[in-house]
Amino acid sequence: MRCIWKTFQDIAKSNIGISAYLLRPSSAGWTPDSYGDHRAWLENFPGAALADAPDPHLHPSESLSARLLCPSPSCIPARIPGKTGPGGPSESPHVPSPPQWAQRHPGGSRLIGHHGAEDATDAFHAFHQDLGFVRKFLRPLLVGELAPEEPGRDGPQNAQLLADFRALCQVAKDMQLFRADPAFFALMLGHILAMEVLAWLLVYLLGPGWVPSTLAALILGVSQAQSWCLQHDLGHSSVFLTSRWNRVAQQFVMGQLKGFSAHWWNFRHFQHHAKPNVSHKDPDVTLAPVFLLGESSVEYGRKKRRYLPYNRQHLYFFLLGPPLLTLVNFEVENLVYMLVCLQWADLLWAASFYGRFFLAYVPFYGVHGALLLYVAVRVLESHWFVWVTQMNHIPRDVGQDRHRDWVSLQLAATCNVEPSPFVDWFSGHLNFQIEHHLFPTMPRHNYRRVAPLVQALCARHGLLYEVKPFLRAMVDIVGSLKKSGDVWLDAYLHQ
């Protein structure tokens, strides 16, 4: 087993690199009673089954966990010699290069790299709803089994917490909390389409005056905000039973109803879920050099970096953050992604949105007036996006990757907002951010039902389960920016 790891080290040092899924025993693994016998799991991976004799390292009460080793943007196919069992040395299956498989990963290759040399068991199960479908894609990626004593990057792992969480996952499945209510999501789509039609009818019936135009912009802004929520559900495969239908529907909502790329969104959003509030891995908190959060404040202060007056970032946030995120940053980032990554289907879907929008409103406003309406809608939408999506994260811990277990990581980076029918609808149920991050594929209408179980889990292990009033959560965003700015100033002046 050592020779497998040594080979990976040698390849990494030569800047060739290779990526692979490896399996290792995990004493806190998925129990056979909950997730199937581990030998059945192993049989899905031909490379791990090369040795006919049982692996002495595995006990029937243990299971296998996935680990990623030495991810690299450049890679060559290789057969790596190693010892896969007591039968002696053998060779692993052919390992394809990242351009062949990692780039086709729905979450993008960068998401895989974020878990390099870590136990990715819980992340894997959290992101993949249909494990039987996913496992067949892993078969050519397996190169052997990783012995428990091999080095890795895992930080502190609370084995009992993980065992209790996995039991909770099974309870949620038994309660059918991962099953979507078709009527709920049909209602969500229906009210989005109704708002689009209502906004146009206001202008058509009342004319392009200030009052109907203002009302139309507000309604379109709400429609765009709710479209974010619906495409978010589809991106997490929490609406349809199959990934294919979720992807197709997400492309329609994200492209035709919003003018953005579904692939671009998944690329950045899945990174956020994999490593929430981790600098340089979570795009939502990697905001430097415009805004500094958490440990980046100290880093910039010590290095005497002052591109902006960061001790005043809580003030210029109102000028650069909510008004311009979707209008400027997202528009540019989205377009660049589609062109660079050759996402022509997404580009056509986005073009269909702009074609529909301007065909609908140019006859009333002219080109310049329709463009002004579009900007107004994007600014309104951007305010919603920034406040709603960041009220659960920015006030929490932001810093470097400490390689914590899945549950501890998600709880440290998230908090909830007190629920109400309005807040649930307005935020797309993202006020249940803790539940959403622990169970990203769970349909959002079930968060209320699983929340008491999560609270009980946190109480048992002495973990913070924070719930804030809605307005306080908004204010805490500004307070966190001010705190980070003050930390930067202190480090800039005194360190």
C-alpha cells in the first residue's frame, strides 16, 4: 500500500499529477444496516475487487470512505502498482486524466480538488442523490485501497458526531424527506410565470408611465429573485427523481427566465457548499480585494495592502455590494464562463431571455427605455440576492480550510433565520441554511420537518445551532464587515 502513496508523491513532485478515488477503511463509516453491506459496495469498484480473498483490514461493521489524492490540473493516464489485498501486488485500473472526467463533473473539477487528500465520504453522499447511478462513473477512477495509517489532510474528525449524523440521514430517508412535492414546485414555477405576465400586462394596459413602470420593475425583480430560488432547487437535484430532468429544467429556468448559465452557477455554488466560508475555496466569501472577510483582513493588514479603505467597507458596501452584484459581477463572470468553457447551449438559453425581454418591452419604451428597465430589475434583484444569501454566512467564521468533518464544517459556516410564511417564501427557505447545507439535495419544503432533528443532534454534541431574527441577520452583515475592516486597520497599523 505504501508504494501507491509513494507513486502519487513522485508524480506530484514531477508536476505531472494524477487524480483518483481511493478507498480506505473508516471506523465511523456508513454502517451496512443503513447503506448496504460493504462488500456489495466494493463489488461496484472492479479495481478494489482484484484480490479474491477478504481484506484483513476490513471488518463487517466497518465501511469504506472515499479519499481524493493529489488532484492536479495536468495528468497522464497511468497504471499504478500497489497492493490491493493479501493476495499480493497487483495493478490498479487505468486512471483517466482530468480533461476526460473531472471537467465533465457536474460540480466542476475545482470542487474535486478542494477535497484533495481528504475523507470525502459525507460530502459525496450529501451531493449525490442517486448513488447507484454515480458509482458506475467511479469505476475507472479507483486505483486501490488506502491503508488507515497513510497520511492525509483530514483535520479533527468527531467520529460519534458523524455516526449520529449518518443515523439522522437514514431517519430522514425513512421519513421520505428527500422526496419532492410536485405540487409545491409547480406552484413555484406557476407564480414566477404569472408575475412575468402580470408585469407585461401592467405596461400593456396602463402604458409606460412612471407608476406602471415602477410596479412592473418591482414585480419583475421579485420574479427574478424567485427564479434564483427555483433554479437553486433544480441545481441541487431536489425537484425531479433523475439528474437529467433536474439539469434540463434548471437550464430552462436559469437560461430562459434569468439569462444566466446553469453550468456557471453550479460550478461556483457547489464549491460554496463543499467548503463554505473557506477562503479561496468558497467563491461567496473570496471577495478580496474589494471586501475583506475573516482571516483575509489580517493577511492584507500585515502585508500592508490598501487597495481600498477597508476600515470603511461597511459603508461602501451599500454602493458596491447589493446594487451591483448581479448587474455587473455576475453578468461579466457568467458571460466569460460561457465563452471560455464553450457552453454554447447555455449561451443560447441566455440569448433567448434577452430576446424575449427586449421584444416584450422595446415596443413600449424603445431600446434605451427597455435597457433602463432591465437595469432597474437587475439592481432590485441584486439587493435581494446579497442580503438573503449572505445573512446566513458572512457573520459566521470565515478563514482557511481546517479540514473539519462535514457536520462541523457546515455548522461553523451557517446560521438560520427565524421562520415565518413570508420569510420562508421571500428567502426561498434559505432561512433554514443549516438544514440546507447538511442536506443539500433535500427539497426545501421539508426543512421545517428535519430542523428539530438537527437541533437535537446539535444539543447532544454541544454544537451551536444559531437562529436569528430576520432584521438582526441583515444588520449582522454590516457589523461583520465593520469588524473585519477594524481588524485590517489594526493589523495594517501595528503588525
